[in-house]
Amino acid sequence: MKSKSFEDLITQAEAARLRGVSQVAIADLIRRGRLKPIEIAGRNHLRRSEILSFAEKPAGRPSRKKRKT
């Protein structure tokens, strides 16, 4: 990995602060595969650009489409 790409990496705690959520929420997104961590020295780091551009899925079940009659 080039040194320039290390500049974009942040810790899970920093990611949580940027998103305004708890560290547990970030860990849950990693566990579910929504965020892809990079392990350095036994700690998960995330790309700042991925955290800032992350879009949540809508909660709940998708609504039914109305049938035309």
C-alpha cells in the first residue's frame, strides 16, 4: 500500500464521530459487510471517503406496489 493511501484511513472511533453514531453501530456495519475494513496492527481502519459517501438502506420492509385496476 502506498503511503498516500494511508492518509485516507481512519479508525472506527473516528468513523463513528464523522457519522454521528456509536462505535457499536460502525462495528455492526462491518459485521454485516456494509463497510469493508482494512486491518493494520490488529485494528480495523476504514477509508474516510467510504464513510463520508456511505448511504444507509431504508429501514423496514419494502412497501408493496399498488396494483392498477
